[in-house]
Amino acid sequence: MDAYRLESGAEAAELDIDSMLAEGALIVEWPERIDSVLPHDDLWVNMDFIAEEQRQMIFKANGAHYDHILTELQQALFGVP
């Protein structure tokens, strides 16, 4: 979901964001624009431009479920908990 053109969480609610979330994972671009209607338990992935061919990804888990997912990802990628 691209939330760039949405003015508020109320606009996102009108798009029935609850139904989208009930379907499964929802990736939101510009989530800070609709933060008020997003769940508090979530996984944020911030992608930053480093160079022409390089990006940096920073993961932030909120809630036990996403802490667990992030720990498993970290272990799979780097072999550390």
C-alpha cells in the first residue's frame, strides 16, 4: 500500500485497511502518514540509499511475534541470535 497521497489515518480507514491487514502481511510505503491506524505490533523495514548500487536496510520489531521473526531472520542470515 502506498500511503504517500493519504492525508490521514482516517483516509486509510476509509480504504478498509482492517480488511487488508486481516488478509495477511501488508507492506506500507510511507507508513508514518497513517501510523494512527496501523497495529502497534509490527515490523518496520527502513531502506536507505547509500550509493547508486547500494541500499541499507534497518529492521525494527515491535511486539513479541515480530521480535521472534527478526531473531530467526538474524540467525538465518548471520548465525547469531
